Amino acid sequence: MELITPGIGLLFWMLVMFGIVLWILKKFAWQPILNALKNREQSIQEALTSAETAKKEMIKLKADNELIMAEARAEKDKIVQEAKQLKDKMISEAKNEAVDEAKKILQSARRDIENEKIAAINDLRNQVTEISIEIAEKILREKLADTKEQKSMIDRLVKEIMPN
């Protein structure tokens, strides 16, 4: 039983050694361990604060990003709307120019047709006049082949021209 129950001397020396070890630990190791724990706790607390700040900043950045995206979408919509208006304006101007050009071409064509018509009528009149003169010449040559008929016709024409 001696092995199970320690002697008083052993207990005394164990207590003395435990006290010395405790005093050495307190004197030399306890303070640095506590300082290391405080430093560790402080760095953990700073990390948590930094993480919380980063989280708040991320939320703010996300909100700012969404705001910027909304502004970008609005700007894009505005640019697209302006482009559509510009396209419609250009199409309208092109149509108006085409209509004006078509009117000018049509008026020019009508003038050309009218000029050609007048030229054709004048040409036809000249041809009819020439043909009429040729027919009249042929008729007069046949009728006035003899001198007696020529004199009677001249007398008749002179009387028509001069009534007295």
C-alpha cells in the first residue's frame, strides 16, 4: 500500500516543487502567455471589426454598383431612343427628298412632253402646209394651163382684193 498512498515527505516536496514551478511560471511564463492571449484576442477583434467594415463596404459598393448599372441602363435606353428618333428623321427626310425629286422629274418630263408635242404639231403644220401648197400648185397648173383661164382668174382675184 505504500505505492498507492504517498508519504508525507513526498507530498511536501511535491507541493514545494509545484509552488516553485508555479512561481517560475507566474514570474516568467504566465505574463507572456497572457499578453499573447490578449494580443491574439485583440487581433481577432480587429479582424472581426475589419470584416464587419468590409461587409458594410461591400453592401455599400453593391448598392452603388446597382445604382451605376441603373444609370447605365437609363443612359443606354436614352441613346437607343435618340438613335431611333434620328433613324426615323433620316428616313422621313429621305422620303421627302425622294418625293421632291420625283415631282421635279415628273415636271421635267411633262415639260419635255409638251415641248415635243408642240414641236410635233408645228412639224405637222409645216408638212400639211407644204403638201397643201404642192396640191394647190398642181391644181392651179392644170386649171391655168390655158391663157384665157389665167386672165379670168387674175381679174376675179383683183376684184376680190379691190372692191372698187
